[in-house]
Amino acid sequence: MRKIFLTIIGLILLAHTYAQDKTSRIDSLFESLNTDSELSGAFMVVDSGKVIFEKYFGHEDAEKHNKINALSRFELASVSKQFTAMAVMQLEEKGKLSFEDEINKYFSNLKFKGVKIKNLLRNTSGISEFLAWDPNWIDKTKINSNADILKIVEDKIDTLLFTPGEKYWYSNTNWILLSLIVEKVSGQPFSQYMEKNIFKPAGMINTSVFSARSPKSNLKNYAKGLAYDAKSKSFKSVDDFPSYRYVQYFDGINGPYGIASTAQDLLKWNEALYKNSLLKKEKFIKSISVDTLNDGKYIQFSGLYYGNGWLFTDSTSNENKMHFHTGGYPGYYSIIVRENKNQRYFIALLNKWNTINVYPLTSAIDKILQNQQVPKIERETLSEAIVLMEFQVKQLLGTYAYEKQTELKFDITADDNGNIFAQLTGQQSIQVYPRSELELFYTAVRADLKFSKENDQINSLTLFQNGQELKFNKIK
């Protein structure tokens, strides 16, 4: 008996040693990523159901008055989608709606037909992305709400991009409509439904549907979104960037984003999912199971499958498979990853753009948890901009068409202060910075624009991103 007892004690000590080693390696990883003290966010790692790492870096504000801590709330961006999906799935479980319902049942003024709730949940509706709409459709003098976006859909969207269920097309408009359906079916504002049926039951006391720029918003313990300004060589509030102005007039939107939470509350979310306390087990498994398009092929893009607010790589209907979702919105970058088999969970919430990519970070954490060698991770380079003369800025301006697909265009513009902006077809206008007379770089993403001359006139630009080179010829 004594030998058995000693063996058990030995195994417990060995497991504790392994856990300590993992924690130490994770801690070293984050310290290596914070050598300039500019890493800013909340990070948590769970292994075998236990928190083995929890750490907070940086500040809630650009002035560095308030340090990020366990109570700091971050905007979740697209990580919010899994919460919206949960609300819809709860109502389906109660028989209040069906995934097969056509959305015209809830929005009678739509000019198109054939879109079902399941198409919204799986991003196969064919409804265009509201963030890429004609700017003239949007009232920029106010904080727009879901109702404002619905009115535009009803008035402006005559046809779909494709037949519903024909292909996968990520669109945040889908999730605005889902949020509105939750309100119509439940008879409650979306924020109240989420509080009563998801956040409170899960014990998420510091989580809410949130609009930071609304007059009565509680900004205590709020981690503001920050981005790097290459001109001032410092991090500033995203509200100070002209190209991110849309975060202000779209701040009343919820469903695709619009939820703020803490790392500790997201741990409670994971526990609620693990215990199936918010939704029956078989119902949740459907949210991380593969569905098919009209032609019978799996709903898939870039090697990933899309469920109801979750991404995954395993096509089996297996509750233990890894599933995750990222979130990205000006100033914020986040990811949560779940894997039930080993009860592993990773949370990364950042309130600074331009510092670290969450994908290689997640991969490194996974390697540590599996006691494997960790690949080297590099921080984003914080490049410094130069100042161009007025005539140098003007020579870059114009419209450039992609040589292999002329409907894809780049518009290069500038404001009265000489700030330069690049807008790719279907995307928001983003500020870019001059590295040289003929080279601009992004800080929102890792990409460069290089211009070419012929007879001393700019005739093309080349986009360098993700190892690709795409040439655009100047057309006006």
C-alpha cells in the first residue's frame, strides 16, 4: 500500500512539474514578444481543464494611465458571432424559429427571397457586406444601429451576390439580421436577451452588448482600441485616424461584433459550453459540424469549415475537435480556441493593432502544450513614415485596375493634410504611409504598395501581401 501511495504521489508531482514547465515556456514566449513593452492585452491558457497561464500586458489607453488587468473589457469583434449564434440556437431549441425559415418571414420589406436563417449562420446568403457598401448610403453624422442597416438592405439591395447556398461569402450583414431576428422572436432588445439568457446564466458579470461611443456607455475598465501611427511613431486611439472613422458611425451595430468581455468571463463561457448549461449537447455539436452547399460540397474556404459562429478543420461531427474564431476590428485583435478532448482553451485579447498575429501565437501555444519545439514568432515591425512633398503625393493619386481582373481596383486618395489612403474594391479606405517616394506601407495589415514609373509618370502599382505580388495598372 505504501508503494502504491508513493507511486501516486510521484505521478502527481510529475504532472505538476510538466504543468510548471509549460507555464514557464509560455511565460518566456510572451516575454520575448514584449521586449519593447508595447504588447497590450489579456492572455489565458487552459490545459486539462486548469488555468496554467494568465497574464495581462500593457494599458487600457494610449496615455498609459490605466494598466490592463483581470477586469479590463475588450471589444471581441467577430468573436461575438458565436454568442449571436448561441442566441439563435437557443430559440431554435425552444421551437421559436427554424433554421429553414426564410428571413422574409421576419423582414417583409426585403426585395429578394430565398435566404434562410441557416444561410445567415453559415455565411451562404449572398447578401453583401455592409462595411463595403457605397459610403453615400450611410448617414455618417450619427451612430448607426441595426435598424438603420436593415432599412438600407430593404431600400438598396435588390438582388443577391449569388443564389443562397451556392457559395460561402463572409458577410457581417448576415449577423446583423440574425441579431434582429433574435429581437423579433424573443420580444426583447438583443442586449437584454443576451444578458438574461447567456451572460448571466454563464456567470459572465463583466460581459455585455456594448457601444463605447454611445452617450451613456460605462467606460470604466474599458480597454480602448489603439493603432500605430507611423507619422508620430506612437500608438493612438483608433478614433484619431481618419481611415477608421467608420468605427464611430457603425458603433451601434451588434450581432457581428458589439460585445465586450474579459478573459475571465470568456473562461466562464468555455465552462458553460463544456457543461452544456446554455444549450443541449447535440444542438451545440451541430454548430461545429460541417454543412453543405447546394451542390453537396462542404461549406469551406482556405481549408477551414464554417459552422454557426465557429471555424474548424475537422469535417467529422466530433465534439472533441478543435474549433475557434478570431476577431479583428480597428484597434482589436482576438482569438479563442477550444479543444474538448484535452480540455484545452486559449484566449488572446489585444487592444493594439500592429503588434502580433494571433495565428502564429496560437500555433506556438499549441506546440508548448504538446511538449514540442516552438517555432520562432516575430512581432509586427513598427515602421516609421517619411514626409512627402505635395507634388510627390499628387503623382500617386488615381485609380489602378488589377491586370488580371479589371473590375478589381485600387483608389489612391489624399486629404488636405497630405494623408494618403488606399481603397481596394469592396473594402474600406485605409490609411497608408510613405516609406519612400514610390513605396507606401500599411499598418493595419502587413502589406506594401510599390509604384512604377514610365516616362517619368506613374503607370502602375504592385500590392505585396502574404507572399503574393498583384499588379494594378493606372487607368485614371
